[in-house]
Amino acid sequence: MQNLRYIHVVPKLYVLDRMFERTKFIHGREYRYLVRNERRGDAVIQKVVKYLGPVDPVYMKDVNKTRRSNAWLFARSVTESEKKMLNTALVSSSAFVRDRARIILLSLGSGQSKEISGRMGCDVRKVRNAVHAFNTKGLKALQKGKAEGAEPKFTKEQCAKMLMIASTEPQKLGMHFTTWSLPKLRKYFIEKEIVDSISIETIRCLLKVDGIKLRKSRRRQYSNDPEFDKKNYR
């Protein structure tokens, strides 16, 4: 009968002076660790002793290849008409337009972002943003864009319905009072499920934009007497 020998194979696990070198994948990249076994009760755990670095370092992949950074960002080549427009923008009354035109012209002369920022006395991010905007949008980069702002919370249909209710007498809608107030409108909008929630200030702004003014309530005396008006105004 042949002698059988069993070998316990652990992939990518090497014995090194009672310690083990093992690898672990994190976000698709493989890293090396030096670990050792420790017994805790009936269990044996592996404790990391030292981090040994990545298996395939990024800086070792292309040793002879120069890595380009933001310092290599230059403006694209321009036509004669574009260059004329940029020179005209140098005397613009807007500081934003003047700065961007000067940055682009300096970048056309193979000026790096850090050098341009030093000459203009501005942050290097301003230079990079101007060059990147010109390469993407052309001469439209000289126009200062406006912020898009937040998305409207309520739809046009919801706003129209709220305005219609605010301009309708409360008694026609089955309410027991004669005039609207901001808290009453807010309570009515939520109870009728027109909106899930709304603030009093939002209702105030909504009415102001449409030019609706709420009437102030007045206390009046009423009577079932048919001659009430005559008796009341004697």
C-alpha cells in the first residue's frame, strides 16, 4: 500500500517565521499584509502585524510614462475671430470677463496654471476653471452664468389651486368664517391634501407674487329681525 501524504494548501498564503503573508482585495485592488495566528479560547484568529502595500503599485505600472496633472491644462487653439473677441474682452467693464479673457490668452502662450495664477494674483483653481470652461463652451465661457436654483417644491397645478382657494370666499367652500387668514389657509390646504406640508411664509410669498391680499375680518352684528337695519342705524 502506497504512503499517502496530505498537503494543506492555502492560496497566496506563505509561512514566514510563524507569520503569514496574505493578500486581500479591497475595491478591486489587491493588498499585502503580514499576519500571525493567535489563539483565543477554542478559536484561532489572524491578527494583522504590518501592512506591506499593494501587490501591483500604481507608480510602478508605467515607470517611463509621465503622468499628466492639472499643470498640463492649456487652452485650445483659437481662430482669428476668437482671438479678436478675446482681445476686445480685455477692456470690458466686467472684471469677470476681463480676468477670463486674460487667463485664456496667457494659456494660449503655453503658460501653466500656477504661473498664470502668480502673474494675476489669483487662486490657481480660478485659472483652471476658466481654461476648462473655454475648452468646453468656447467664448460662452466669458459670460457669467446664473445659478439654476433649487427645484420648485410645488407644481403649477398645486399653486393654481391654492391661489383659487385664497381668492374664494370661505363660506362658499363650506367654512364657518368669512375671511381667510394665513394659518387658516395652511390648515385648509393640508386637510384637503392639496399639499403635504407648507409654511405660512410660503403662502405669504405665493399670494404676494399673484397680487392677492387677504381681507381683515370685522366684527358685525346680525339679527333675524327684518327691521334690524333700521333699528341699528337710528
